Amino acid sequence: MAYTLNVCHLYGDLMNTYGDLGNILVLNYLAEKMGVELTSEVISLDQAFDPDKYDIIVFGGGQDFEQSIVSKDIQTKKAGLTDFIEDNGSVVAICGGYQLLGHYYIGANGEKLLGIGALDHYTDKQKDHRFIGNVVIENEETGEQYHGFENHQGITFLGKGERPLGKVLEGHGNNGQDKTEGAIYKNVYCTYFHGPILARNNQIAKHVLINALKRKYPDADISKQEQLKVTETF
């Protein structure tokens, strides 16, 4: 059976400050190993998002200027993105993308940038301080450890239905207070990890692909794809 998956690189022309395109390259590499054909396209400003067209969304990070632009435009895509998420669509959201899936983000200048509230977190700001450095976390469900690099002034607090991507072993994570990093909701993986995250943590990329395959091909035997061995690259 031939498997295909279509990736939406959401605002990939604007929210790609930290090399988050690398996440799509990793998904493509592992998809090939699984015998899955992966295609991708950028959906950006003034373009409609069709939730029925895509299997995976990658939503990268950007600086406050880009986020202020995207914050306005993404409201036009709110219904489609929320439907996609609630229908168990696979999402990887990094930094600014993570923030804008929540209720709001307070920028460095104090401006409140609205998110779409698809997830129940919110992001405040630190005063004259940023979290910068290497991060190590452990997912308490799988026992997997993930490694990344954080560089953010925002402090994010999780809400109803969300659980952390991992418990912080080294670094600061979401807010430097509750030892959480990132968020998982249904098939959505959120994080502050740059690196890019999937290049350093192939286990997450595999989870994203497997979740997308199970959603699109619910009756298929994908045991071969599930058995793919991935190696740690941190």
C-alpha cells in the first residue's frame, strides 16, 4: 500500500527565524525510511487553511515583529486550525508558533498579541531577562529524554487538557518555575526547543509521523513503520 502525507508549513516564509524548516527535512527523511511519500507547502498571509488538505502542520518561531503580523492573520485561520487539532491532526509548534496556538502572548514591549486559543495556555513576559541555553527534559509517559536549545523571553503556563512535553532536567523550560517544558494536547507537540527539535530528537518526529498515518489510514497495518529504529542525534 502506498502511503502519502501532506505537510502544511504554516507561515513558513515568516516564522522560520531559527531554522525550523529543518523539522520538515527531518520528517521527509524519516518518511522515506518508512516508505511514505511526504509533500509540503507553505500557507501564509491572506491564504486560506483547509484542514482537510493536510495531515501534519509545522508552525515555527519568529521574532516579535513577525509574530505581530501573524497574530492578526491567524485569526482568519482559527476555525480551520482548531478543527484540525480537535480532529487529532498532527502539529509541531515551536516557540512563537507554540505561543500563538494559546490564548495570548505578551511581547517584549508589553503588547498583547492574540493567539487562537486552540490550546489553553497563555504566555507572559519576563522583565529584562531571557532564558538562553541548553535544555534537557524527560517525557514522563515514555521515559524518553529530549535535548534542545532555548532562547525566549516569554513565560508560558499550561492550561486545561495540556500536559508537558517533558519535565525539565536541565535549563528553564516553559517558565522557569514549574519544571515543565512544552505541551502536548491530543496529537499536538509544542516546545521552545530550537536545534531544530526534530533533528536532535528523532523520536518525536517518529511519533508525529505515526500519529498522522494512524489518523489518515485507520485500518492499515503500519507495524513496519512503527518498527523503524531511530537514533538519538544530540
